[in-house]
Amino acid sequence: MKHQLSMSRQAVSQHLAVPEAAGLVETRREGRYKFHDLTPSPLARSAERWIKPDTSETS
């Protein structure tokens, strides 16, 4: 294995299928390679609902 990873490329692709189905990862092919990019926008909607800015005053 070129990068000395303990998982095969097929195993990585199978694991990335879950966040890809949820819209958190975009996959593109270039030749025989697949590239995966994080898509954080679905997480931003959750963060807006759950994480509120601290509005307490500090003196």
C-alpha cells in the first residue's frame, strides 16, 4: 500500500457512501480516481438550530 493505510480503497469508498448519501460529501471522478470533498452546508443548518451565541455580558 502506497500510503501505508490499513484499509483498502474499497473499504474507504464503502464508508464514505454513508455521508455521501446524507449530502455531507461530494464525490467526483477524474480518470480512475475518485475524489471526495466535504460539504459542510447541511451541518450549518443543524448548528444554527442547536448552537446559540453566548449573549451573557462579561464585566
